[in-house]
Amino acid sequence: MIVAVTSADDVRIAAFRDVRERDLVGRGSGFMAEGEVVLRLLARHMARTGAAGAGHRLEALLISQRQADRLAGLLASLPDDLPAYVAPQAVMDDISGFPIHRGVLALGRSHPARDAGALLDALGPRAVVVAALGITNHDNMGGIFRNAAAFGAGAVLIDRASCDPLYRKAIRVSVGASLTVPFARVADAGALLDLLAARGFAALALSPSGAERLADVVPPARVAALFGTEGPGLPADILARTRTVAIPMARDFDSLNVATTCGIVLHHLAQAGRVD
Amino acid sequence: MIVAVTSADDVRIAAFRDVRERDLVGRGSGFMAEGEVVLRLLARHMARTGAAGAGHRLEALLISQRQADRLAGLLASLPDDLPAYVAPQAVMDDISGFPIHRGVLALGRSHPARDAGALLDALGPRAVVVAALGITNHDNMGGIFRNAAAFGAGAVLIDRASCDPLYRKAIRVSVGASLTVPFARVADAGALLDLLAARGFAALALSPSGAERLADVVPPARVAALFGTEGPGLPADILARTRTVAIPMARDFDSLNVATTCGIVLHHLAQAGRVD
């Protein structure tokens, strides 16, 4: 439902105001997604399942006039009860508090927090999940979800120390994947390992000091790949309880970004485990 | 050589002033590196080769008092003719124009632009090089260099449309790798392919539409992996002249970050090509 808006003070778009300030304060169970690519992804999900990604819900769009003209077909395909507020670019920048280059903002309400055990139970006998522990950087979190989506991981589990995958920047960096891959929080790494063991998931802990070389790993049917923070990595007590896996690197530069590491691992698990 | 500085107006540290403004204006052949990890990397290179990375030169350091105390051993290991200006954190923030959380800045002079052909000639009979075309995002450029260093690529070739690997943020994201992996610019992709062919480098062009699956690629002895911009990717005329390689992805989410893609490819080439 297209709704023309001509003033930044229009109360109907108050929820889009001061994007950056609200990033800091938090949106509770709300989230903000940006850009055409992400909106297309969510529209595909809505067409198929009724939900914008993994059970989330879109509540309103704010779109620049130029983008609304360009994306008329996409907007027409959206549910009619989803308001798409269309504003001149200047009004849009005024509302958000900074120039919105992409001209597409979407506000939504996230699925209630999931139970990690239930999430694992819903996966099939062959499944890959990602576990991210202590990931506090939204770029890395977004990158991890992007890889999880690209390589068909069934879920992402994160600990309490990790940042919010539905933070605006994390959604953007994930190209929407943090909205489409279901995730759940666990209390800590110990609880995670108990949960995985109880459901027959082999835990592979990535570490530069890992005992096995990634390229030699034959993927177990149900497998979880664990990633820790850059720098310190996964704690020693976790490494002691898991199969530890290393990615061989140059002697004088053994440093990979954690999201890149995740991509390398998921690619290996997908390819080495593939049934042609 | 430790030099105490007590005022942001001290002319000896004028080159460190207004870091962000100078990012925009450019530093000519100068570069600015940040953080302890990068400084340690450059110090190791200087101890071994006299140069800070791939032929670059450090000219001066600006370090907060707290970091200077903590890194006394590292500073003592540096050449005595390299001035390390030590300032209280407040003075340091005042000079740079923003709070320098890491408290370590290094100014340097880059090696004169290299000739791509000469760079390839200097590599051995088994070598991997990365070619990045149209990479305009400094995070991606930094990530590509970090992967190149981690997996021992011999060089990075970039086209004129790509951004500067020695831009401050690119150095930071690369964790210093853009200073240690030698690179050269080529005019365009056509010139790159000619250059590679003349030196016996097989060109593998990464593309979602690639004919070969990455996991099936047996690494040629001399090989160049080509990466294009996210979104459009490598141009069709380049794909027509190269072996095209795909990374299989989920049907509804075929989107990987270009630096992550680079990491996946370099890991495969290193592992599939290894001689145990």
C-alpha cells in the first residue's frame, strides 16, 4: 500500500526518525533493514511463507520517490496491508538524520527469541550449524550470517556475549541473511556443547592450534562449526572438549578474519559432504 | 628513538595532524598504519629486511604514553633513527582529530609504484597471485590482502579502477598485510590477462556462473585468481578469455562477500596444491 509523505514531521513515519540514535538505544524486538537487495530477499520470503525471513514481520517501508518509481513492480508484489511510505529524498534524509543513499528502509518486528534446542531439533539428519561465541563486531556477525545463508547452514547459535544479529549494520552486512537464517542464543559455550552433544551434533572448534587440518575433515552428518573472537579465539576449556580444527596459514602471518574463516569452513563442509 | 611530546602544536608531529581530513585529501606516497599488531608486523619485517613490509619505509611513530610504557620492548627494538613521539592520550587525540583508541600511529613512505610484469617475474615456478578488479571498497581491499598474506600469495595485482591498498582503513583491515604483500597496478583486465599469459600464469576467474566448481580445480603451478566487484562481478569479455570457476551456493542466496570469496579460493589453492 503506497502512502505519499511530504513532511518529515508526519506522525505515520515517526518510527523511522533518527535512525542512528535508535541504533544506539536499541529497538527492542524491532529491526531496521536497508536497501533494495534485502527488500527483494524479504519479499521472496513473504511470498513463500508469509514471514519476512525466519518468522520476522515487516511493519512499514520508507522509500524515496526515485526508488519507489524504479521498484514499482516489487512494491506492487508486497502484501497490501504493508504501508510503503514514499517521500522525496530530502524528506527521507531529514527523517533518518543522514543521507540514505539506498533510499529504501524497512521496519520490522522480529520473531520472539528462539530456543536453541528446539531449533536444532527442527533440523534434519544431515545439517550444518554455525556457533559464534563472543562475536561483538557487527561486520563479523553480518558476515557470518551471509556465509551461513550462502552455504545453507540450518541455524546460527550465538552466546550471550555476542552482539545482536538484527542490529541495523549486521543486517546490512549480512545482505539480509541475519533475517533469513534462524538463530538462537545459548547461555555460554558450555551450555552450547551440552546441547550439541545431546542432539548428535559433532562440534568442530576452529583454532590456529587445532589438531586436525580443515581440508582433511570428513564432515559428520550433523555438525556444528564453532568460531570465537578474533585475537583470543575460543577458550581453552572449549578446545579441550571438542575436535579442534586448524586452517594452515603462512608462518609469519597466521591471521584470518573470523567471517572469512567461517566462509572457508562452510565451503569445505558443503563440498566435502556433498552427494553428487 | 623516544621523543616526548607535550603539545598538539609541536611541529615535529605536524604530519600526524587531522588524520581523517588527510585520508580524504590523500597522502601521496605516504601512508598511515595503526595499532600494535601492525607495528609488530612491520618491526619484524624491518628486523629481517630493513624495510617496513614490501619495500616501504617507516618515518615516524606517534604513541600514547600508556602504550609506550606497555610496548617499551617493541620500541627499543626499532631502528634508532626512527623517531617515536610519545604523547599523553589527550594530546594524541587532539593531534589526530579523533580518539585514537589503539594509541599507536605510524607514518611511512611507500615503495615507488611497481611494475606488474617485474613483480610476476620475481616469483618462483609455483606461485599464486591475486588479481582484484574494480574493488572500490577499502574493507574488501584490506580483506583481500589479509587473505593473500595468510595463504602466502606472492603478489596482488589491481586495476586502475580499484582503490588504494595503502589507504589507512585498508591497511587496518588488512592487519598490515597491504604493506607486506607486494602489489602493482595494471591498466585494465585486458592488460592483466596478457601479462599473466606471457608469464605462464593460468587465470582463474571467479564467477557465480563459472564453468568449473572450485573444489574440483587442481591448482596449476603458476596461477592467478581473479575477483571482480560485488554485484556485477567480472565483465563478460574477461570471463570469455579465462577459466571460469564457481563456488556452489544455496539457490535462494547466491551472494558471498568478495574478500570471503578470495579467502575460500586461496585456501583451496593452498590445500589442493600442497606437497606434504
